[in-house]
Amino acid sequence: MNTRKLAVALAISSVLGTNLAQQAVAQQDDSTQENKDFEQIIVTGTPAGAAVRKVDASFAVTNLSAEAMKKLAPKSTADLFKAVPGVWAESSGGVSGANVFVRGFPGTGDAPFLTVQMEGAPLFQPPTLSFLENSTLFRIDETVSFMEALRGGPNPVISNGQPGLTTNFLLKEGGDYTEGTFKYTTSDYDLQRVDAVISGALADDLYYMVGGYVSSSPGIRDAGFNSEKGHQFTINITKVLDNGKMNFYSRVTDDHGVWYLPTPLVEGVDNNYTQMGTLTRQGSIQYGPDGTEQAFDFGEGRGWDGSVSGGKIQLEFGDGWQFTDRFNYTKGDADTLGLVPQGAPTMLANVADNGTSAMGAVTGDTYAGDTLVQQIGRWVVRKQIESFTNDLALAKQFDALKWTVGLYTSNFSANDWWSIGNQSYHVVAPGGENLTGIDCNDNADSCSWNYDINSTGDGSTRAFYTAFEYAVSQDLTLDLGLRRENHSIDYTVDEGLDGVITKAVQYDEDTTSWTAGANYMLTDNSGVFFRVNDGNKMPYFDDFRDNFGSYSNGDDLIFDVQQYELGYKRAGDNYSVYATAYFNEVESSNVTQPGAPATLFVNEAQGIELDANYTFDMGLNLNLNATVQDTEIKESGNPAEVGNEAQRQPGWQLRFTPSYDIALAGGNYLNIYGTLTTMDDRWSDNGNTVVLDGYTKIDLGAYWEASENLNVRLSVDNLTDKDGLTEGDPRNPAAPNGRYIMPRSVKLSIGYNF
């Protein structure tokens, strides 16, 4: 049997123990650097989650081990996605609420083309609702074994039909021996965090893994109080059967942090600035027709307080039959409270009642007329979500043909209460306080706008999908996937909090998606693939609210996504090269701020993704991750935007990550690593009126294995304290506001493995 056939056979036989196989691969890769790149196994993007060699896959997928994730030292889940070619992740908003862009797909905020899975099941069917994207619902800790990221490819057919990016996090599983990790982490911004995980056997063929963390800090941008707090607990029980495996998990999370927003781009304001502080964290808003007043703690920021519980069953039967069922139940609160800038800063004398000064609402201090002030909105969003998802698949191997048929179902709901707006002038200073003696501040109706809603929505997705894979020869494989989906939404909105329903939706539509691919292996460990797909961006609750006029006129609000991919892959004992060229045409819509009318448009994008890795015998490893793309707005409800580039996505970006192992006495080692990130200029808006300058960022780290059990890790993020911008002012592009990347920070972790 040749090398490729043997590897494929091992991959297929390991489908019932995928995580154990992945962990073994990760162990080799992380500690001895002896892992052969061509033996890397992936399970995301394949029908029924079947395990295949990465080099055999006919689509673009990135996989990261637990150690690779630690080297990236992500500040949030979305920050990890910077390691995925073709993805632009703006994780500058804090621990939650990232903006994630994929391959030039249109977007203004959140992550409409991102789905996050755990153990192969989506955490929440809608990829994005206003103030909620999927990465908010997931926290990385020591219980995570692997992350895989699939962009394009068969995405429109499998799972929830996401045509863009699907990331899948795989949990660690127990084995025959008891083992675990205890880790303490601190930082130069007074982070206090403890992680722990333990795994082992409960009985013959019955295994457990439990773990989690407790964390607290004032935040990388010091708010003067513990503005980032959280804890998480995860349990995963695995049962190995004679003909398969099943596992059941539950993860409970309560984690939130200050919502970092664009700040005024003026002298004295840098990437350490935050408007949140002890003088501003508590405040009152007025809402509803009667101007009801209520106080809130805006230090709550953004986060997730909820749980995800589910499981996976994988069984093999005679004559080549395989059965897979992946399911989960998600429920919790994903609230957002923050201080949002409105317009440009100005001198206090321009807005003060007496034209010369005003007083601090908290301190009583007098501020002179030359004090810089800015309107800041107190925004409150309460969001309760719930969903149950089940993905069942049956596969059959007929000699050269493999056939998979599946049924995907999801019921989901979201109940929202908002009061956004509530502007008043604040001093432009870290934690700068609200003022009195300004008519706009003392009489809310004089210059503040509010958009207040109370909404409730229920939805369901039912999809039948099938996939065929045919081995024409030992080298050539063809595949075809089809998906027929029914999508229904029931949604009502009370705009104004006066008990009057202003928008009501009863929606029920069907759509079809498909994908077709060809994979040709040039050698055992190299090949090319071609893929085309046609998918859809389905409408969810906010799409109806923002596009209600279009819906009332009979539009189905289903946006088409067409993609073409041509890929080359090659992997050897100590190197791998994956290159993918893509072209897509995507329909979508956007709003400048909630409550504003939506603009419909079509983007085209073409580009090349590169992911290359080389390991030298001396212990040096080099990784290169690069994307070059060209985007164009082909159609738009605003004719002035036609022909422009897509907003907030660089024409090129590159990440170079070297690491070097130094052998120490006693068989231990020191690993030194770093990442150089550099990217092109971007446009802040689709009108291409404001440029966001490109920047270069350097991260460094070191991992010392002091003994068989004890280890130390030091990570430095943004070594040169670069003031890069990820966005301008999305509500008013002309306003001189922008959101900085995180300032320099240093983390130190001490771990004990047993």
C-alpha cells in the first residue's frame, strides 16, 4: 500500500476517535517537532465530519493545535482568526463583539459571514444579530484541543449553510491515564487568571475531561476597576463503543469586559484611551414615550452569560454504513452596554450654556471653555437567545462512490430590549466625566436621539442535504453536494417602547445551495483542486427590521453568494504549502446604525491565500500566512459607491511567524517565537472617503519547559506599542474617530502538568 493510501486508511479508521488522533498529532508537533505535515487530519468541511488528511482535502482549511493557539496569545476568540488566510478580524472591541470579514465579502460590522461551531455543531444558527456575533459565545481555555477554519468550499451545503467562514473548536478528551494542567497567568495590566483541566478514565472505555478558568483584570486599557471578569466550566464525557464513539459535553460561561469603541483622533489620545472609568461606569438613561429614567452599570460591557450543552454520536455498521449525529442546546444572555461616540469633539465653549465653562456631574469640578468635549451615547442592549440544533447524517461507501445524506434542523429565538442614543457631552480624557451646565446634557430631549425597541423573534431552519464523492481513479476524485433548506421567521418589533407593534414579520421561504469540486493528486503528498459553489445569506431578525421596506414590497431578502476556488497543496516530512485562488460575487445589505434604512449592494472579490510552513532540523520553524485580494462594489443602492473598494478590508496582509527550539540539559527545551504582522491601507467606508493607514505589528513570546512538569510562558503583544486603526467612525465616516488596536501588553504564565 502506498503512503497516501495508508494515511487515508488511518484517517478513515480514526474517524471514531478523531480528537484522540488529533491530540497525538498535536503532541508530536508541539513538543518534538517530528510530526509529518502530510499526516495532519481535519474533520471540518467533510460530509458527516469524516476524518481526512488535510493534503487530500478539496477545499481551503486551516487547523491550529492548542500549542499553536497559545503562541498566538489571542486577546479574544475572534483575535485567533487572524491566523486564517483570507480573513480580516477586527478584535479591537474587547473580549466580545468583534468584526470579522471574509474574502472580500461585504460587511460593516459584527460577522455576518462567520459561524462558530463546537464539536461540529453551530453555537447559534444566526451568524450575526445586531450586537451579537458567534465568537462572543465562545471562550478559549485549556479544554480546547484544536481549531479548524473552513472558508468557502462545501460550506454552503453543510452545517447551517454558512457560505463564508466556519470555525470548529474541538474539545480535549480523556484517556486511559489521568493527566491534567494547572496554570496561573498574570500581566502588566494586573490580570489574575487561573486555568485548570484534568482528564482520565471513569471505567473501561469511559473517559472524562473537566476544566475551566476564573479571570479578572482592569483591562488592557485601564478603566480603574475590574472591567474584565469571567469564569467558565466545561465537562466532556466520552464513551468508546465496539462500533464507534459518543461524547456529551456541557460548557457554562459568564465572561464580559468593557466595550472599547472608536475614540477621537486628536492630540493626547492614543491606543491606551478608554472613555470608560470610575466617573462614567454608572449613569442613567431615559427611554420610552414617558421618558422613564433608569440607571445602569456600563462597566458590564459586552459578554456572554449562558451555556452550551450537546454531544456527538459516531457509529459504524456493516457493509460500509456510518451514522453521525451532532447536536447542542444554547441558552443565555448576550448583553451590550457601552459609551458610544457621536460626531466630532469640540471645545466646551461652543456648547456650554454660559459660553465659558461647565461643571463635572460627578466631581463638581469646573472645566474651562478650552476643554475638549464630545457627545457620548449611553447604549443599553439586553439580548436573550436560545437555540437547539441537530445535524444527523448517514453515509455509505460503495467501492469508489461514497454517498452521504443528512438532515439539519435548528430552532432558535432572540428577545431584545434596546435603548441606544442617550447622548450627552463628556470630557475627552481617559474616564472623562459627564458635564452639567450644557442644555443638551441637562435636557435630554434638546439634542439627543434615541432608538428604543422591544422585540421578540422565533425562527427555524430545516435542511436536507446530500453529498456524493466518486474516485474516478487513484488520483482523481469528484464530489457534488446539494442542500434544500426551508427557513421561517416570526418576528415583531415595538419601536419606541410604547406597546405598539411597528413591524411584524411572518416569513417562510425555501432555497437551494450546491457545491461541486474536483481533486487531483499529483503525487502522494501534493495535488490541485477546483471548486465552485452557490450559496445563500439567509435573513434573520435584524435583516427584516433594517430591510422592512424591501420585505413589505415582496423581496425574499435571500442574498446570493457565488464562489470559485483553485487550490494547490503540497506537504512533506517537514514542510507544507497551501495556496488558494478565489473569486466571488456576494449580495448583501448594510446600515450605518441600527434603525437607519438599509442599502443593498453587490461585491466582487478575487484574491490568493497562502499558508506555508517549514521546519529545519536545527529546531527552527517558519510559518507564512498571506492574502492578496482585490475588491469592487459592483452594485449599490448608493450609485456613488459603484466601482469603489469594499470597506475595511486590506488589499494585502501578511503574517510571518518564526520559532526556534533550544535544547536544554535534562531533555527540556526553550522555545522562542514571534509574529510579524503587516497589512495594506483600507477604506473606512464604502464611499472610500477616509483612509485607514496600514501598519506593522510585532509580537514576541518564549516557552520554557523547566522540567517534565513545570513550564513558563512569556508573551509580549504589540512590542512597539503601534497605534494601528481597525476602523473609523462607522456611524459618521466624516467624524475624526477611530478604534485602535490593543496597546502593548505582557503576560506571564506558570503551568504545572501532571
